[in-house]
Amino acid sequence: MKVLVSACLLGVSCKYSGGDNGCPALLEKFRSEKIQLVPVCPEVYGGLPTPRSPAERVGDRVLNQAGEDVTAQYRKGAQIALDLARMTGCEMAVLKANSPSCGCGTIYDGTFQHRKVPGNGVTAELLLAEDIPVYSEETFLTR
């Protein structure tokens, strides 16, 4: 099985802060289930640098902490991630929880106060609309 996966979860330093969200338990589960990984970072694919200003969804838009609208970059990165999933035959995606791009089920509320609300990131929303199941690292580990 091929799975689209947030590159930061694999230890790639593409997180907004310049770091990663490496998840050893997730890597072990991928190995044990013999899953082929297709790493993505929609934010980088959309043209945003690493590091970059934190961003959160505000309705249908994505704004960074400086107040700049980065929705176009997020949408571009989401489309590239979807295209990559289709080209490589990914059957599902495991994306970073709570991210304005990758979050599935919960995201930050747009106030930069670390409050979570129900919702999906731009990429997760697009993949789900195209019938690609999306899990966070947390929900994938407990499935």
C-alpha cells in the first residue's frame, strides 16, 4: 500500500519553525505494515520558505501571524499533494495533526492562542473531497 505522508512526520525539517515533527512510533508502524511512503510538504510545495511565519486558518483563508494572506500558497501546495497522490497511487494520507494545511478533524482557531477547533487543513480538505481517506499521526496509530 502507498500512503501520502507529511514529510515533517518522517523527520524532514520543513516545519514552519525550521524543525520537524518526527514520530518514531509512526515510522515503526509504517515499517511493520510494509507501507510505501510518498512524503509531501504542501506548504513548501506551495512556495513558502522554511522557516516561515506560523499560519492558521481563518474561515476559507489562511493568514500568517504577521497578517499576510497565504491562502494561494496553501491551495497550490494542496493541489500538488493531490496530484502526487494520484500519480503514485496513494490509497490514503497520514498528515500532521492540527496544521492549517494538513490537520484533519481539528485545527488551530486562527487566533494564534493554541486553541483548537473542529476543522480540516487546506490539503486534508481537498484530499477528503477527492475521496482519499486522511488520518492524523494520532488517529493512524490507533486505528
